[in-house]
Amino acid sequence: MSTPAPNASDFLRAFTGDAGQLLPQKDAPILAQTTSPNRELYLDNYLAKMADYENAYQEDVYLERHRYPVLISTFKRLDRVQNLVGHGNFNVVSFDEMLKYGKRYSSVGEFTQVEKDFLEELFFANARQYGFLGDKVITEISAPIPERDRRKVGRTGHFLYRGKSETLYDKLQKDVGSNIVLTSGIRSVVKQSHLFLAKTIQSKGNLSKASRSLAPPGHSYHGIGDFDVGKVGFGRKNFTEAFATTDEYKRLVDLGYVDIRYPRDNMFGVRYEPWHIKVV
Ligand SMILES: [Zn+2]
């Protein structure tokens, strides 16, 4: 679906072992310890890039131009599913349910074969080719999120998995106070695809840039338990580094039991996300 830009080699070389083979995905985050001769160059470039994630870089990978129409039409159809079921419920819509809504509701319209193929291709693509180094955490595109496994969190429009996620959320809310609130919980493959396509459109087809601030479909820990929190009334700033300057964030960190999934200088190919709580 995408073609690497020429001269992507410095970036990619750093991901290869001595024999030039790609390192197993799970080893990527410990590249800081690699003995590759490109190590320092790579690390400097990498850290600068993550700090300035909104920029485009020479080695960035783009969606081919001729696929833009399907990018747009798929995004718009997903948008119509979201309008149909509501923003809250859209978080937990499965792939099969999405297709069903398309078939049943003329306000959505049936997903075309090309759109279905596009979503599948995106889901099954190796995200490392964009520079995203996190794990694939969902392997089944049509994995459902059963009602019994989730809880709708009042007044947030978001869901949490029962068990570890809801227990951690309840505890940290009790300890920090009700000024901290869930800003994004469970995200199905469909929801993550919608977000990723929106980012890709915003990035003018730059899949690498999109994946620096949003995990590609199948790679988001929101699919299996992580969640985002923010300060009540802080709006969109909750998804910026400004969140780390709030008292709520400081109290969160001082609790000592909360882990941030993407700390500054993380090796997952993702920008700093002080709001994203690691659960799994
Ligand atoms: Zn998050």
C-alpha cells in the first residue's frame, strides 16, 4: 500500500541486524543497546524526529497517490457509521458490525470491495515500514468487544474493559480526585482505523507522520486495555504536552503506581504522550 521514499536507508538500516535482516518486532524498543555502527546517528535522528513529530522527513513513507480516493471514501463512510451509532458507541463497533451498518442503512451505504480491501490492507500491513515500532496487539480484524467485557463510563462517552482497566481507573480517580477524567478508553479496530485515516488525510498521505502520533490499526493498546486521562475542562490540551504541566498529571505520577505507555524518548516510534496510561 505504500512505497518507501528513496534514501530511507539510514533509518531502516538501524533496524537491521548484522546480516541485514529485520529485527524481531519485540526487540525494536531496545535498539538503544544495539552495536550497529549507525546507532548514534540513528538515535540522534530518531529522538529529534519524535520531538518534532509533526514535521515530514525524507524517509517518511506515503500512501500512493492513486489510493487517495479510496482513503477519502473509506474515511467518509466510517464517519457516517459514527454519525449513525453515535460517538460513544462507535468506540466499540466491530468490523462485522460496521459492514452490517453499511448494508442496512442507506445513510451509510454498503462498503465497497475496494474500501473493505483497503481497511484490511491497512490492518494487516507491517507498520514498521512506516517507522512505527510498537507491537501488533490485535491479530483478528473482526475481534468483537462483547458487552459483558466492557463498562460505559458515565458522562465521558467512553468505555473501559472490566477488570484491570476499570479497577485502575477507579483507583486513580479516587486518589487524584474527580478533576481527572477518562478521555479515551476502549477503541475497536474500526474506531482506530477511523482515527488513523483522519490522521493520514491530515498528513497528506504521510503514513509515517500519522503513525508518530497515532498507532496504526491493530497496534493500539486502547484495543486491549490502555486508556487516556485528562483534566476536566482542559479540552484538546489534554492531548498535548501541556497536560504534563497540570497538577492533576503531577499527582498522577506521584501516586507511584501509574505507568505512562509512551514516555518522552520512548523507542516505539511514538511521540511523548503523558496522558496515555499503560494497563496491559
Ligand atoms: Zn492513548
